[in-house]
Amino acid sequence: MLRTHTCGELRKTHVGQIVKLCGWVDHQRDQGGLVFLWLRDRYGKTQITFSPESGNSVEEAQLLLEKARQLRQEFVIAVEAEVMLRPEGGENKALSTGEIELRPLKLEILNRSDVPPVQPSIPELPSEEVRLQYRFLDLRRPEMQRALELRHRMIKIMRDYTDEHGFIDVETPILGRSTPEGARDYLVPSRIYPGKFFALPQSPQLYKQLLMIAGYDRYVQIARCFRDEDLRADRQPEFTQLDMEMSFITMDDIMGIMDGLMARLAKEILGLELTLPLPRISYQQAMERYGHDAPDLRFGMEIIDLTDISSECSFRVFKETADAGNRVRAIVAKGHAEAFSRKRIDELTTWAQENFGVKGLAWFKLADEKTLQSPIAKNFDETLQAKIIQRLNLNVGDITFIIADTFQTSCRALNGLRRRLGKELKLYDPQTMHFSWVVDFPMLEYDTEENRWVAVHHPFTAPIPEDAHLLDTQPQNVRAAAYDIIVNGFEAGGGSIRIHDNALQQKVFRLLNIDDQTAKERFGFLLDALRFGAPPHGGIALGVDRLAMIFAGLDSIRDVIAFPKTAKATDLMTGAPGEVDEKQLGELNIQLTKHEK
């Protein structure tokens, strides 16, 4: 072997040993008669001191010094050296190897490096575009290595935990049939069957249901999934799920299994003890109190409704909103009134208008215990001001922000404002973690553009049994047997109890405006399988990338994926997606239009 130890392994117990290390030159400092060099690999860094005492003779020492002066950042070298204690007072407590240094005996340059556009040893980073173009250099950074190691540990814990609970790991196909419902599919043309296409899986949903019908009552897979959808910081066109399915279970069983997994991950990765069962909140409560179905519960600042009070005031915007059946809702920043000058309030108003389409952002401060201060305060008499102060529990030093709009718009705006203020006002410790469940989602919502009902979760989600009779008369009131696990305001995973009855599945398809012929073409294999003794079953999928991002305390899932895509779904390193030659297109019976060319 070229090396006997790694660059993060040596301690004072190794003093006196002759070792061989290999790695990259992290940085070098030439002080005339001495050259200090730090050698790096993914395990850490070790200091090598080139001096007149290097080598086995004065001549060797001089040659080693001259060779060391030729070294530059990211040169790959091998060194044979003696482990020495650092001089007293010269220890580096920031390094795990900080008590020792190496006296080199031999040095070999294994490879040279051009000046790297991404320098792993420098804290200042270039643009993300440069990082992604030279991802192989970016991945040398210790921060990236720690993130990928954390992801590796999380996946190992997931595999160990599910194995302990009787799950069997089954791979499902990557090339399948397109069953468009939700995000767009990535399509793969078939060379053998001209004009026909495979689709990359958006999830293994149908296959894992078939495995339940086949009798594999506890399935798990670290599954690759693909969705051709608009991207953002916590979304990628290809991503990884911990995919699970179980038979003969209830919602509580599945959530209990996941509670245990979250507790194991929190304990082993972060050293946190979770109190189980994890708290639960209904979808309706989440929307009313926080404006989002994945609320960040690390801090309060709950939304408070002022619609009834607003209907009595003379402020036209509030009164007309209330009279039209829409909502007037507020959040309160307790004790932070002084942080908001008129200039800052104006900036927040513009931000809310541009990002959420609201008409404006109203506000009140409390001038004294009984008087509201605001440009609109004159529209509220003493009685109404008292009601607002009491409803919002205002004290001197508080400031409240108010949105008057439709329920959906007020949810989006107040959720966005709440999250922004929570971060800017430091209302929570960013190192804390909060895990919870959101349940009782609506099963269906009406798409006014397409003039039909659509599934909130997916078309295979079962209704809560006591609501099933409403499918025929009040579909908008049917709750789904679905559940999302929320971590720090992110949906970390979601699942549901599935429909296992053929007749109920066909009824739901018809309600979704999927006629019998279309259902047979798209999902015929599932409908057939449901006729042959399908057990009650359900499952969940955890977003591995997103969960790793949260546990690592990062802001983008691209930082926990080795080779991610950009926000425009391109790979800057390889140039994908790229053109293919005419011969390949001909083999696939594909002809591009002039515009596409």
C-alpha cells in the first residue's frame, strides 16, 4: 500500500513510528530554513515540517527542502516520515492531529495540479456555478465531505433500523410505464418499439403496492426518483427516498415506526433525545395557526384572525375584505416594535407584494396600553382598538402585521412573513430541531382551471373510513388517511393508507375525471391486482436529501448530493443535458423539428 495511515489518524501514541501518508497539499508556508506543509485527505490534516533535520543526512535534508518548495496547492504527494511530538506550546488544538508533526524521510510527487478554481483550504467560496462546474474540486472541501459522510451515516441507520423491524429491501424498476398524475415524467424512448416510451419513476408507488398484494408485508428501498418539475433550493429533478410500505397496519402503526426512526437518527446523528410520540397537528390547524401545511414550530408567532372585528371598522380595505367572505389575519412580533422603522416596514410591504401578490401590509404598534399607533389607527374607534389589543394580547413594545385577502393568499403571505421574521429576529436557536406530524389532510381539491377534482396526495390514497360516505355528495369534506412528517418547517416525508378495494379505487378515479378506459390504460395492472386479495396497506416516503440537509444545518439539498443539478436542471460539470448525434436519433425513430434543432 502507498500509505500506512490516513491524514487524520496520527496521535502522540504514534510518536517514534515511521509512517507513510498520501494526500493533497492543503497549504504550505516557507520560512527560509523551514517549510511547513499541511497534507490533507478526507480524514483530516497532518503537518509535515521540512527542516535541516529531515531525511537521513544533510544532503537528503537539502533535497527534501528544495522539493518541498516546489509543492503547490492540490499537488498529490506521498511522504514517508517519522512521527514527532510538536514543541511544547506549538500544539494546534483545532486539529485532531495537532499534538504531532512529521519529520519527512522521503517525498514523492504523485501528480501536479493547475491552480484550482475551487480551493478546498480557503473559506471564501466562488459562485455556485463555479462550484458545480468543478464539482470534483468542491467535493474535496471538508464541509462537503462532512455533509456526505453525515448522509452516509443516516442511510446506514435507516437500513439497520428497518432491518431490525422486519423490512425486506426490494428494488423496483427504473424503466416503467408513464402514468401521468402530478409532476411531469421523464420519458425514455424505446429503440425496439418505435413511438413508445418508458418513464422514469416519480416514486415506486405502484410497485410497492403490488409488493403488498404479493405478500411482502414490510418493504423498504433507498429509491431513486425522477420528476420533471420546477426546482428550488430543497428540490432536484432526481432525488432519493427512503421508501416504505406495510400491510395489515393502521396510520398509528406507520407513524409509530417513523417516530422510532426519527428518534434513532436524532440520537445517533445529533445527540438529541426526542420525546415520543411526536406531536400531531391537523392540516386545518396548521393552515389557520401558521399558514402552511409544513409549519416551523421552533417558535410561536401564530396567526390570529381579526375578520370579525374588521367587519365593524371604517377602514375600507379591512371591511370590504371581511364583507366579501375573505379573511383579515395578523401575526405579532412580541417586544420588537423598535426594530421596525417606517423604512423597514415599507421594505417588508414591497417584499410581501412582490412575492405573494398582496395589496398591502398593515401594521399596528402600541403607543400606550390603550392606543394603537398606525396610519390606519384613526379608522378604529376606542372600542375596536380595545378588542384588537385584547385579541392580539398586545403590550407596549409589540408590533403586529396584518394581511387582508383571500384565505389562501393570507396563508402564503403570513407564512412567508412569519418565517422571515422568525429568522431575522432570532426567535429560535438554529441548532434546535422540532419534529411533528400533520394529519387530516383534505383528500381532494377542486382545480378551477381544469374544472375537476384532483388528489391532494395521490389518487391511491384512501379516505378516512368515517368520511368515505361523503365521496358521493361532499367530496370537499373528505379527509385523507394521509400524514406528513415535518422537521423545522420542511416536509421531510409523507405517506398514506392506500385504497385496497377495487371498487373504491375505480370510484376515486371517476371522481378525478379518469374514465374507466383511461384508468385501464394507465393503471390496469393495479386494478387487476386489487381483484386478487389485496390486503389493507399503507406506507411513507422520506426525502433522504432533504432530511440530510436539515440534519446538516444547510440551506440547499445540493450540498448533500455529490453531483446535483442546477436550478435549471442542468449539470454544469458534464454539460448534461446534451445533444446526441443523428445516428442515435435514427435508431430511436426520433426526428427533431427545425425549432428543436
